[in-house]
Amino acid sequence: MVPTTPLAPVAPAAPAEAVERGFRVSLPNRADALSTGFAASYAGIMAFMAVASEGSFAKAGERLGIGRSAVSRNVQKLETQLSTRLFLRTTRTTQLTREGQRFFENCHQGVTHIVEAMNDMLELREGPPRGMIRISATVGFGRKVVAPLLERFMAAYPEIAIELLLDDRPTDFASEQVDVAFRNGRIEDSSIIAKQLIPMQIALCASPAYVARHGLPDTIEALGRHACINFRFASGRVFEWEFKVDGQVRKVMPTARLTFNDSDLVLHAVLQGWGIAQLAGYQIAEPLAAGQLVVAMARYAPDDRGHYLCYLSRQHLPTRIRVFIDFMTDAIRAQALNCLTDFNPEPALSPSPIA
């Protein structure tokens, strides 16, 4: 909801016709097509402004003296006409998108600017990519994979500004005004579009030095004899290790000698030989290739997770978001992040108890 000055009531037909006549002589050619349907556009704009002011479709209907469904229809017609998503709607909130906020401010300058504002919205979708993209990513994947690609993206699209938020919590697209989110694991929220970039691989790893002293576990039951290193999410929940045994996922919460709330510190501890940990493929691809890590129990690695690029709707995506999605999809898939096919999955090292 945005603070506004009082909203004028919907004008009767005669003033609307007068406004229409005024627009005919002053609008540029690309907006002439609006003249014949201006009454419908005007109703949609008034409904849009009422919803933006009141923060809900029901209250907007009360303010305009029409039903909630009529308000919704008028706003949907307006969004279709603009090919632009104006509101982020969830079961709890209704908030303006960035395009909606911009359209609202332009409309407040007066009825004489309404068509120019609509043309501006269409320009955002069909014109050169420009504007702000707010991105959310998990801390590890955002730092290791997403952030290094931003320089190349911004060089290709100099009129796009980026805000990257690193957070392991689930993304609230509406309240946080997030345009695109990178998420790992399994996506269970049916209200969002989740595009899988690459499968998410998870491997149980140790350093060669640790293996030389203690060996590697070859069964889930053997984990209790090893120094395990855990990762704690920002929510306070500890990451459960997962294995796929006989086609079934088994989750294990190992007793840990070390626990960190930063995945890079978990990786550092494993590389130093302090213990074993289950780590994501994007973290361990380079150390594995360099011989700094070995993998245990690869035959039990889960195979039903992914790295996803998420957004609320395929409809009315602005140009800047479409090019960002395409760029990141191609760039991430081109990286060698799927590491489990590039090494001997079962090193010939016999496990032994920790001294």
C-alpha cells in the first residue's frame, strides 16, 4: 500500500468524453489507438489507483461503490492492455510491483498524463532493458555462483541496476519486492514459477589428510565413528544430511564436533582435515578437480534436488527480467558445477575408526 492524496471519484461519462476529446489533439501517434477505448482504460486506471491507495481489492470496491469482482476485472483488463503486472498478489497482501509503483506516480500527475504513463509501461516490456532488478539468493550459491556473473551481465546491459540480497530463508516476493530468486533443493511452493538451472548434487567429502588418518565411512551407520561438521541455517535449523538408499531418501542428523552457520566455513574446515561434511556440488567442484577433496558413499548421493531460478509469473515480464533470466540460465548451465561424474565415485580407501 502506498500513501496518497485523496483519490477523486470515478468521473461520469460526459467528463470522460471531454477528456477523450482533449487527448485526441495532443497524444503522439503511438497512443492514438487508446482513443476509441478510453472509457474502459479510464475505469481500469481508477480501479488500479483505488487498489493501490487502499491496499486491497475489497476496500477499493467499497471506495468506488462497485463490487470487488468488478474492480478485479477492470485491473486485469488494464494489466492485459499494458502487458504489465501491476500488483503482487498473495493470500495475505496486495502490493504494487515496481512497474505498478511507477505507473501510479505518473497517473498522479493528472489525467492528461495517463496515456503517456501507459506508453511508458509498454516501453518497459518491449523497449531496451532498463531499470532495477531485486534478486534474492541463498548465501552460498549467491556468493559462489551468482555474484561473479553480475559484472558480465551489467556490462551487457548498462541501463539495468542490480540489488542482490543473500539470505537462506524462503523468499517472500511480495513483502520484499523481489523480482527473481535463486533457490536450492526441492521447490514445494506451487504459487511461483521455478525454472531448474542445473541438478543440485550433494556429496559427503573429506580431505586426503583426514582420509589418511581416519579412512572414510562406507555406510550410514559408520558416520558415528567420524568427526562430522554441520551447517546451521539462519533460521536456527541444522542441515540434515541426506542419502538415497534402495530408492528411498534417508535423512541423518549426525553428531557434530563442529557446526557453522556459513557454508564456506564448513568447506574450509573439511579442506583443513578437521572432519567430514556433506557439501553441494557447486562448492566442491574446484577442490575435487584439484585433488583437495575425496568423496565417500557417492552411490548414496541424493538425485532429486536442483538449483532453481524462481519468479512469480510468466505473464507480463519486463524486458530487464526476461534478459536476466536468459543470461543467468545460459551462464550457470555453462559452468562445470556437476562434479559427481568427474571422479572415481568410490575411492579405494578402507574406513577405520577415529583414534
